[in-house]
Amino acid sequence: MTISRRAVIASALEHAGEAGVSGEVLAADLGITRVAVNRHIAVLRELGYAIHSTPHVGYRLESAPDICIPEEVAPRLQDPLWVSCEGGMESASTNDEAKRLARAGRAEGTVVVAARQTQGRGRFGRVWESPSGGAYVSCILRPPLAPSAVAPLSLAIALGAARGLESLGVPVGLKWPNDVEVSGRKLAGILLEMAAEADRVEWVVAGCGVNVGECAHERSATVREAVPSAQTAEVAAALLDGIAVAYREFVESGFAGMRAEYEARSTLSGRAVTVRDVTGASVAEGTVVGTGDDGALLLATKRGEVRLSSGEVTLGH
């Protein structure tokens, strides 16, 4: 993965621990001047890194900020899908920034992260409130598939997100089509946006926002639960690495091979629901009996089985 020099310096300081590391060593390792190292150190301090400097000894990291920024997320990413990590303290929308990069030709596996969004969006164009302290991530994907084959990708991405969060000990469930829940309350949501031609997908941007720990004190109206006792960057990295594995499985085998695992995590199975369209009008009522290989929600209704490819699900009739 390509990471910024500032992220390399932050990582070097973390690994050096109490021993610290000299500016000369950092400059030599990065092929830059001591002045450039000093500039990067100054920016890290502005971001919230407590860095102590001692003449003739070097720099020692006393504490790092618990925020979702590239300097903290990039060194934690392990999956080879991820090739670069960009972003910063604040973004209007990580999805919008990732779409801009995708249009400019940036490679699959480019990640955009932020500690706060000012114009976050959810499904159906809804406002996605993104307070400081959360993990907000988007990534560029370029699946070698026809647009018609991409419909279940949002379910696969949600499954990958669930796996990533479960690796941190968070017991999550999935609400069709792409909500991640804890104890029936929303923890995270997935938003996919796509550009395609008639026979091929040009790019897909997958975005996800998760509340973490104490950011719950200003918890958004769209996310109802928070990941406890975890570093924000750790959550972002686990989320992304889980998504990467699920994305590869989807490209190789489609959603059919993942369907059983998705259904095992479903919080809707066997429950009576109403499905509404974007206007709020009811389009179907029934009992959830499963998910199709194409990602459709399967309902047992008075008229027989109904397949729904989109909609908003609420419990009860």
C-alpha cells in the first residue's frame, strides 16, 4: 500500500516507542530533508499527536489521537486490495470524494477516510449525520462485471462489514438490504454508488459510517448504536479489510455462495414486515422467508411469494 510520508512518520514514531527516533533517521529513510521532517511533525501535532522532541535524541510519541484519519488507518490495513488511503479530519462526504477520484481514474482499492462528514448521505438521498468520533470510510471498486450482476453487491459489502466488526468482538446482525445492527439497533449502513456503461461497470464507490465509543454522546439520528471499547482507526481498518475479502468472494462466485452466511445473520428471517418504496408507499407486506441468489428479499404474502429488489423494511404490518 502507498501511504503518505506523514503516515510513515506517525507509524515510525509508534513503533519506536519510548526509545524515540531521530529526525536524521526519518529523513534518511524517507529521502527527504530534516526541514521536511519538521514540517510533517508540526502537522501531526496539529492533528492531535503528542510528540516530544529532545535535542540530540529525536522525537518520541507520547500519545496519538483516536480518530479516523489516513495517518492512523493506513498502517492498520492488511488486505492487499487496498492500494492507497486518503482523506483527513473532515470531509463533506467520503463517497463524493471517492467518486471524484474514481472519475479521475484512480485505481481500485483507493480508500477515503474521515473523522467527520458535513454532508453525509444515506440511502434514498437521506441525510447521514456524521458526528466527530465516528469512522467514515469509502472505497473505489472496479468489479469486472456487467451492471446487471452488481445488484447484490451491497449485501456482500454489508456481510464483509459485519465480519470486520465481528473480528473486534461486536455481535452484529444484518437487516436487508445493507444495514448492520446490534441488538436490533442500527450500528452502520452501506451506501453504494455506481457508474456503468451498457455492458460493464466503470466503478463502484462503497461507503460506510460507524459510530465508535464515546461519539455516541452525539449519536446521529441515522445510526443508533456504537462500537464500544475500540480505537476508531482499528474499527475503520477492520471494516475495510472485511469488505475487501467479501468483495473478492463476490467477484469470484457471486452472491449465491454467500447467501447462506448472509441469511444466518439476518435480523428479519421469519418476521412480519412491511416494505415501502422511496415515497413511503407500501409495496408489500408479509413474512420474510429468505434472500435470493440475486439479493432479492423473499416474502411470503397472501398472494404467494414475492421478490423485492429494493425498498425500506419496517417490522410489523
